[in-house]
Amino acid sequence: MPPRRVVPQVSPEHLYIHVPFCLRRCSYCDFAVTTARVPPVDAWLDAIAAELAWRRQHGSWTDPALKTIYVGGGTPSLLGTDAMQRLAETLRRFVSWDDTVEWTAEANPETFTAGLAHDWARAGVNRVSLGAQTFSAPALEWMGRLHGPDGPARAVDAARAAGIENLSIDLIFALPARLERDWEADLRRVIALDPEHVSLYGLTAESATPLGRWVASGREAMPDEDRYAAEYLLATELLGSAGFVHYEVSNFARPGRESLHNQAYWRHRPYLGLGPGAHSYEPPVRSWNVRDWAEYRRRVRAGEAPEEGREELSAGDMELERVWLGLRAADGLELERLSAAQVARAADWEREGWAERGGGVVRLTRHGWLLLDRLAVDLEAVRG
């Protein structure tokens, strides 16, 4: 029997599709990936179609019209030419979208060729997220990345030549000091590439990753909080001076180029996730698929539920998430939705330089964003 479904208030307009294949696993990676030099594209497309068929049969949505599509991974660019067009054909059997859709696909520079860029553009991809991470050769080798320092520039040129006008570049900061990575130089190089969007991620050592094991054994040392904060604040300064809008704790965009897909997450919108490890949110239910590619494929081929787990959020859970999501974005939290005690606490933050009030909202400053998790819990604790 399929699990009990709670009918959502709104049909999802945002779709995430996970590609679980990578040439190798990076040292810090905790995503649902499996290594494959030649990914099984046919099997993956068949599995995505099977999950969509299962969700149509057992789910509560019918032919949603999509506003955003996001193909992430893993390494979607490893799928090669024709895969994205075939994915589009598969999806259109179950969902619809028009020319206004934001269709993002992630790419690693070493597998994003000129031919692939043109193929993606013909398929309808209009936004590409490049995983550059750093331009430092020693740091790239330490991470397990396969592209060299010049790889991102070649990938940007390929995208531009194909007519893709919306590019995002990912960078990781707070690397171990012994790597002697020049963070300011990396920021200036990414600014010189003139992307529409930049995402920053502070390095974390998850226990199941090689990095987590290195740290646990004493082979590697993570930077302290002061260095983490200094690199984050330098990025906000340089990217802001270059004309990027800091619209979310980790994201910067040219005006009008904010990620619509990610904003759907931050605004608590319903979304559907397909593929191994993918998450879905149909208020008040959040669910997640099994992470293992082989088990995921077995389940959907057998017509079984791909979900590994699900939870129904209480009103309190949803309110805490609303607070946390509101604080992480520049839109902020509406003051009229806060209790008197919470408004007073926001005034305390303002005096500390962690927040500012105006236009009927409270929003965190860049210094406040460094304390995001702590402040979100603090604000909910004084609800009264």
C-alpha cells in the first residue's frame, strides 16, 4: 500500500530532478551520488519516468504547470548530448511549462563543452550553474575536482556562445589554511567572468565524507570561526562593490537575476523532487527519496514508493521554518507577524548590528547572517 497522502494546499510549480552520477566523489561531498565514467542515461530517464508515473497515481497533483525546473547532482553535464532533450520529452508526458520557465542545470567545467552547451540551449535550458569552487590548482586537487584553474572560463565562454545568458558560479570558502588558497584572488577571478549569479558555500566536514574522516583522525584541520567570518565578509564586500545584490545569506545576483527556483524553497512554496535523495514539500508534508541509486531504480521499476521517509510538520514546526527561511533572505520577516517579545528581540539585534528594521520588516545584516541559525532559534524562543 502507498503511504497516506495529505492533500497539499497548492500544486507544486517547482520541480527538482537529481542526477546521481559523478566521475569521482569530491572530498567534501555528502550528496546522493555514485561514481560512473559512463552514466546509464537510459536507465536514469526510465527511472525518472517511472517515479513520475508513481506520483501521478499515488500523489495529489495533476499535470502541474511549472515555473522552475532544476536539474542538479551529481553532475548533470556528465549525461552528455541529447540527454536533456530526452528529459524534456519525458517530463512533458506528466507536466507542462512555457517559455517563461526558469530551467537551471548544474555543470562541472570539465564536462561542459561547446557542443553540450548548444545541446542544452536547444532543449530549453536557460540557466547554467557552474561548480567552479576555486581557481587554485592545489585546492582543486585536494578537493578531488577534475577541472583546472582555467576550466570555469572555458565553460563560461561555451555557455555564452550557445546563447545562455544566465550563469551562476559556485565558490567554496573557508578551506584549510595549509592549502594557502587566495580567497580574494578567487573572488576577483569570478567577478572578471561576469556571471549573473554567484553562490558561496562555507566548507563543512560531514562525518560520512573523506574530509570528515580526515578531520576526525587529525589529518586535516578546519579554519576557525574568525577566519570563516573574515572570508565571508570579504566576499560580501567585493561582490557588493561589483554590483551584485546580496539577496540571501549565501547568494548574490545581478538585479533581476535572482534564482527563482531557490527562492521557492526560501518562501515555503510547494515543490516536487525526483531521483535518488530528492526532497519534496507538499504542505504540511515533507518527504525524501532513498539515496542509493540502485535501490531507487529497483523501487520505481517495481512500481514501489521511492520515498525513504516523510514527516508531517506541525503548526509550530512550520512557524519555526518560516522564521528561519525569512531571516535567511533579504526580504526579511514581516514585523506585523511577530509578537511584541520578538519585535523587542529584533530591536536588540539592531543595536548589536545584526539586523535592521524598515519597510515593515526585520532583515539580518551580513554580520547577522553569520549567526543565522542561532538567531532563528532565539527569535522563536521568545515568541511569548
